[in-house]
Amino acid sequence: MNIKENAVVRYIKDSLAELTKVTWPTKNQAIKLTGIVLVFVLLTAVFLAVVDFGFNWIYTYILTSAK
């Protein structure tokens, strides 16, 4: 049991040590990158909405034409 506890403690200490080596972005970089991500997410959402409405229209057209 003591070996597992030491492994967990060592893992946490090593993880914290690695976090000190990370080069964190500046506030301006973080804001810019967040903006880029939000624009990309918005464009992807619009694209998927258009595709969804298109498939819905095709599906409805096929079902109403089959009658």
C-alpha cells in the first residue's frame, strides 16, 4: 500500500514541476487565441446548421414527392 501512495505523490510532484516549465501565453495572446477559437466555433456551427437544414429540406422533398 505504501508503494502506491508514493507513486501517486511522486506523480503529483512531477506534474507540478512540469507545470513550472510551461510557457504560458500573455493576456493579449490568450484573448486573441480565444477570439480565434470562438470565430471558428461560430463558423462551424453555421456550416452544420446549413447542412442540417439542407438535408432536412431534401428529406422533406423526397417524402412529399413520394405521395
